[in-house]
Amino acid sequence: MGHALETRPINSPTTTTYILDSNVLIHDPNSILNFEEHQVLIPITVLEELDKLKNGKQTIAADCRQAIRLIDNILGIATPAEIEQGVPIQRNNENETSGTLSIMMSHADDKIATLPSSNNDNQIINDICQYQKSRPDRQFILVTKDINMRLKARGCGILTEDYHSDQLVSDIGLLTKGYLHYEDNFWDRVNEVKTAQCDSQTIHTIAKSELSEELYLNKFLLDDQGFVAKVVDITDDHVSLQHYSRESLMNQEVWGLKPLNIHQAMALNLLLDPDVHLVNLNGAAGSGKTILALAAAIEMTIASKQYRRIIATRSTQGLDEDIGFLPGTEAEKMEPWLGAITDNLEALHNDDESTNSSVEYILDRVPLHFKSLNYIRGRSFQQSLIIIDECQNLTPHQIKTIITRAGVGSKVICLGNLAQIDTPYLAATSSGLTYMTERLKHFPHGGSMQLQGVPRSPLAAYAEAHL
């Protein structure tokens, strides 16, 4: 089987039936297509849940609608009898079919009341128990991202699995940091190098066999002796590195902001590079993600005029749930949720005589627009800088729908902290931020950087270590 679910039984019957929970369809609306030759069952209770959520103001409403459309496309004009039997799933507009899709009805009569039917999860588990009793020749596996539901189902004798088909790393420690740090001197491990000057840049070309680590464009290399370089070209045989002076990187200044450590300096280099169209900054609270992105964005719209406007958005659970009930225009609704950005604007102008008037001046002068995620995913933006904060709360499918909005001449900056995920059923390994970092690391116009924590204050540093 092609997808990476947790386990497969060794002695599997010829027909395995996967029952999908609603959170799987919301996490990946195309998940139905990932079960190859096996049967997929959608409980009627799940369809009811999707129906309730499809017209809401939450970000997941669009995912619910897409899942419903896919189910409708597969079932087509099939009769109720054909649906009960299982409708073949067609993929890639080909005539070949593999696997079937059915709707699992809830039968009130002759039900095995394993759990009190007080909620939808229990209803689904009871229906699966009923199906297992009436079809002993089949193996049923419940696929859900809800850990507690998996525990309850296993207690009732049902096999369960998490949905992992878009999980690219098993351990978050394996995720690329965007740089390689070598102890001592980097050049001690290199036998032969060709160095050339090109447009005032120093380029080192090294045989690929000399470096055993995984390399890709825009990845940084640094050592303890002050060496810093960025991968600017890769062939089957050679790697080209652009040499940087650590001092010049640390002395970069954008809108009055200087980097506090080498990781911030490398991140700033990626943010200001016109050839890098996607920058992904991951780091703990206080590592400088937002203030770096904002300073670079203002510099590139006001000073160098590379972009016409800045679109700022933020993914939080509260934003999805509450924005519809807040008074005012969309910008006024967004402002409380984007306080981090205005806080950072104040920090950038701390030394001004009047910080408030400086921030108001910037907001008046900078074409900075606060937008909801629902607004972003329905539009296409040209010549824009799109800043997406709190990316760790997005599913892989959601992050794809947002990044694909970037039009000609646009740049996307994704900010996130994998240690602070607020979205139900998402973990660090299944977050859209992790998925995007791993999937796009070989994109020639992309770059990522894992920032190291810079304490906001001695109090914050002590609290981080001792609380």
C-alpha cells in the first residue's frame, strides 16, 4: 500500500475496509484517494458533521466543501445499491480504477450498543461494531486523527490507525534546519576547492563527494572559525558555495534592525534575496521571526519598492472561530489578532520620540493589509509580500492552498513555532509547516531557517529555564 499509515496486519484478509473519520477528511480532503486497492467507508455521521461545518466562517469550511465535492464526484450517478456495494474510485482521469467508496449507514434496529450514543464518535464506533458482526470476512480499520477515539475504538475491538500519508518525517529532529554547522574548521574536511571572483562575489566550487551531508540551494554552511557560505549551485558532481563575511552579515541593517545572532543574519539574507520567493522561518517564541520578516517587508516595499504591498495574516484557532462575531470591517476584525505585528512595529521604532505616531505613520505609509486566511485562499496576489504567521496551526492541505495563491513577482514568508500547536489533531510531525519545509527544501527559489531563541529579557530567559 502506497500511503504511510502506522501499521498493517501481517495476515490481512483480501478485503480491508478503511472507515474515515471527519477529521481525516478535513486534514486532507483528498485522503479518499490514498487507500489504493482497498475499500473506503464514509459513515453517514461524518457526512452530517461535514454538512454542519461546510458553511461556517472557520478556515476548515473550504476543506469540508472540497471533501464533499470529491465524494460526490466519485459516487456520481451511482444507485443506492451500487453505493452499498462500493463505487470504484477513479484516479488521474484514467479508466483504471482501484479501491471502492461506500457510505456507511447508521442502523437503529438490531444495534450492538457498545457505547452510549451520546456523541458522533460513539455513534461511529457502534456502527463499525455492527458492521464487523454482519461482515466477519472483512477487516475493518478506523482511520482517525483523534487519539481518544482511537483508544475507545480499540477498547471495543476495532483496529485503528492515524492518517499519516502526508507525514514526511517521523521525528521532528530530522527536519532540515536550513543550515549545517561544522565543528572546528570547515576546510579541514575539504581536499580540493576552486575559488573564483564573480561580480564581486567569492564562489567556492567543491566536489560533491567531499560533502556527505544533504545539500540543496540556499542552504547555509558555517563553522566555529567564522566561515559562512550559502549553496548557490548544485550539479551531479559539484557544489558551488557563495562565501560571506560573518561581519558583513551581522552588520546588515533593515529599517533600523540589526540581527542579534548569525541565525537571524542568515534569515535576513534569505528575506532580502530577490531570487528567493518562499522563506520559511521556524523558531521558538522570542527568536525574532516576526520582527525580522516585518522589517525586511517594510524595507522591500518602502525603500527598494520590490513589492507593491504586504499582506499579513495569522492562523489561530480563536481567529477562525471568533472573527465572524467581532464588530467592524475586516481590517478592524483582524487587528486584535495581529497585535504581534503592531507590537513589532513599535519595537522597530522604540528610539523615536513618539512611538505611537511612528507606528501610525508607518501604517499610513506602508501598504500593509491585515487579511483573514479565508480571504487569502480565495485570491491571487501579484507583486505582493505575503506574511503568514503561526503556520504551525495549518494542515498540509491548507498551507498548499494558501501558498498557491502567490502570483507573479510575489514572495511568501511563513513563520511558525512547532512547539506551540493549537489546532486539534495536529502534531509537530503532521503540521503543514513541517510538511512544507520538507517538501519544498529542494525548491531552487526557496529557503528555510530554524532560528535559535533570543531571550526577550532576563526574566523571560529564567522563566524559560526554570518554570
